[in-house]
Amino acid sequence: MREHLMRAGELISVEEAERRVLILENPALAGTSSITRTLYAGLQLVRPGEVAPAHRHTQSALRLILEGESAYSTVDGDKTPMRFGDVVVTPPWSWHDHGNDGAPAEDTIWLDALDIPTVGFYDASFMENHPDRAQKPEPDGRAALWAAGLRPLDRPQPANPVTSYPYAAALKRLEQYAARQAPHPVRGWEAEYTDPSTGGPILKTISAFLSLLPAGPSRGTYRSTDATVFVPVEGTGATTVGGEVFEWGPRDVLVLPAWVPYAHEVDDGAAVVFSYSDRAAQTALGLWREAFDTTRHGA
Ligand code: 1HN
């Protein structure tokens, strides 16, 4: 995918594209721009000096930074750096623009995760362009109030106040947790990115997780009703799902279909995996379920 994305970088300016993204369309969902029935995935490239202009929409987004350390995203005035492994969130109807002004500036690539098919299902899609190309950063804006433990009352709907979940801190805490607990037999040591205003999922329609998978084979198979986008961040391995084996390494993107048992085999060392799904929405609707099987049939 990287090669195609860099080619897009030569062929299409950010002015033409507004967002220069290659959509990862699931071939089983041809023509829908979807990676699962409810979710979208894309790979976005922002080159040095470019600005992906400010806009807002009712779709929620989160981004996993895959390459490059010099870009930023400004979300409702909160300008935040984008570094490898960080997760940056744009709740529904929040203004967001992305730029690449660091020194040294380098091509920056991230994975965009949005709930476009979900919002489309509800016929609730709205979008608006910001009068300015880039927002003025507000160093003492809403995010600073939240950081002081205070909830601002000016947002029409409560939405996640955290803009960035930096990778370094997340990985350190996950490793400390792993040192104390036994791993889940398939999903390893797993932590969910949360919205501190609710204690619940990072977005109302999308759940996101960071997992540490121990070396060796899963001890059983796992399945759940939320088709899951699985993105290795560190380490290599293979996942068996639906009788097929998919080898993976850092920055690959896999999809684990709903309710199909799967198992991993992780190579020496451990693997760190980011994943996201519509579990948040399914749980809110009372639909989500999971199953674990100690035998490996089916996977
Ligand atoms: C969007 O706003 C972004 O802000 C990326 O980076 C991908 C795909 C469809 C609709 C809006 C972004 C998008 C998008």
C-alpha cells in the first residue's frame, strides 16, 4: 500500500484532494468504501509543508500514526503532535485540520478509522468547511480545562476531550500491566482506549484497543460479533482465520471478520497490536457477544 500512497503523493496535491487518502476497501464489500460493514479505513499521506484543510463532520474519526514524526493535527483548537503509534481522536462535529511543519519535516502516513458506513446507515451525515484553512491553536482551550480535571460546559453533546493518546505512555503502562497479570489465551494483554468523560469507549461508535501478544501460539480460538481491524505496530506473526493463514508485520492492516474464530502465532519476542471495531455501538445496543474455544477447530 505504501508504494501506491507515495505515488498518490506525486499525482495529487492536498489542495485537489482535500484529504489524500487511499481507501482500504474490503473486497467482500465492493463499492461501499468500507473495511467492515460499519467502519471505514484509509491510509493518509501528508507531505512536508502541506495542510489538509479544516472541516468538521458528524462522522467520528481516530488515527493511528504509522510513519513520520513531523505532522500535527488540530482538533477543536487543540494542536497535538502526531508520532509513530499515537492515537489521535476527532469526535463527531469537531473541527480538524492536519499539517506537517516539524523540523526535519518528513512524509507522514497514518491510518484513518471512521464510522462512515454507520452514520450513512442512519442518514445522519453532515459536513462543514471551516472559514480558515487551519485553525488557530488554543493553548489554553478546552483541552487545558479538562487536563485540570474541569469539564467545560460549552459543547452541545458530551464528547471525548482527549485529543491524543501517545504511544510511549500507552506501551509503558501496558507492559507494567502485563508483568502482573496472566494474558487472555488469544487476545493477550489488552487495554481499551477510553473517553475519560464517560469511562467508556474512545468514541460512541468505535472501540479501540492496544494489545501485547506473547510469543507463541494462542491457546484456543476467539471470536466476537465485532469485525475487527487489526494493525500490528511492533513484532511479527501470523493469524489463522477462516482456514487461511495471514502473515503480518508492523504497519500491516488485517480484518478479522465477525463471528469467525481466529488464533495467532507470534514470532520470538512479543507483538504490539492496535485494533478497532464497532464494539462500542454493539455494546450500547445490547448486541455484542464473544466466544472462546480451547480447541483450535475452525482456525
Ligand atoms: C476525513 O475528514 C479525514 O480528516 C480522513 O483526515 C478521511 C474520509 C471520509 C470523510 C472524511 C480527515 C475521511 C474524512
